[in-house]
Amino acid sequence: MLDSPFDSAWMRWLDRRVPTSRPWMLALPMALAAGASSGLVAGLACVALGRADVTAVALAAAAAGAVVAVVLGSLLCALALSMRQLHQRVTVMSTRDDLTGVLNRRQFMLLAEREWARCRRYEADGAVLLVDADHFRRINDHHGHAAGDALLREIVRVTGGLLRQADVLARADGESLLVLLPQTDPLGALDVAERVREHVAALQLDWQGLRVSTTVSIGVASMGATHTSLDALMADVDAALAAAKAAGRNCVRASPIQPRRSGEARPVISK
């Protein structure tokens, strides 16, 4: 997330103390407290000065204090709400892709780094897919960039519909998508990749009376003992995607499956 003065700790403090959805919850106690304290101070001042109209002055001071508190409370609520909305917009802008609405590459890498560390620590399964639309430039050239953008959004929609809630979908760049599959073994990752390929191949976008479609090439890399960093895993998924393109596109290729750190062997899969 981008650094901002509206960091998460401050916003959590604000959420706990400023109920912006119900401003009266803040304004009412402020009015009562301010009215009582103003009346008390005014009454004590009257007693000290020897004035007889203590009650009237105290009541007037209490009313004035309550009015001021209501005004200040309302202003504080409005300010807090504006800050919260601004924080939400900054968060979306810093983590989401403008065109597709899914995570951007930077946010994906942050989440993938955590998942990689978890897999390394517990020797758990996990995989990454790199999905790339085939010959996408032709679609932009023949139908226009608006058609290409609409088709890419449909690819994202179809791909997202095949994923679990725990999976992470992001736009890598251009017409490429990244998918993080926690707790997924190599065979499971291949199955997800193949289903994505099949569903995208069957996708037909109606665009100005024409049917626009494409296919995808997908690289698969499963976390293994040789992946001493996330960069090593990403290098493997890049190589797997290159192999899928070299094989004629519209296919899935997986990097060699590495054994676990404990030495447990897993089959080498290449599809």
C-alpha cells in the first residue's frame, strides 16, 4: 500500500472513537459533557463573585456549551468520514488495477511473498499460474483497444469464477494475469490451469455485431525445495509460459516439479 498520512493504525483509532455512520453518538455525549462542565464552571464563578443569579447563568452557560459541542461534534464527524473515504480511495488506487478491478502486480507480489514464506516454513503446497492471452495485439488492431479491454475484463471474470476464495488473482501487465493458489499441489494447479484455458477458449464476446474471442497460454510453477526465493518461483513460471507459447499457444505447461525440502519426492509433470 502506498505510504500516506491515513495509515491503518490511525484509521483503526478513528473508527473506534468516531462513529461516522451515526454522528449523534458522538455529538450527544459531547453536548452533555460540555453543557455540564460549562454550567458548573459558570455556577462556581457566580458564587465566587457573589452574584445571586447563579442558576440562570449556569443554565445559559450549559446551553451555550452544549450548542458548541454539537457543532464541533458534527464537524469532527464530517472530517472523520471524509478522511475514511479518502483512505479507502487511496487503498484501492494503490492495490487494484484500474481496468480490471483485480489486484495489481505489486500487491500480488506482497501477498505471494507471504505465501511463499509460509510454504517454506511448513513445507506446504502452493503454486503460481501465469496466464497470457494469445495474439492479443491482433484484437486491438482489428477491433480497437476498447474491444481488447472488454475482452480482457471478460477473461478476468471467467478466471475469477473458477478460483476459490483463498486464491489470489491479479493483472501482471498488459494481457497477462497472475494467479496464486495456496494449499494446492502440482496436479491441482495443472487442473486449475487447464480449466481456465478451456473456459477462455469457449468465451465469445459480442462486440459491435461481431464475435471476438481469444485463447490463453498458461505457465504453472509449484513451490519446491529449489525455490529459495519468490523470484526463483517467478522465474520458473515465466519459463513455463514461454514453453507454452513455443508449443503453439492455447496450452498449459508446467515447470519441473521440485521435491520438498524434507526430501519427499514428487512426480515431474509436464503437460
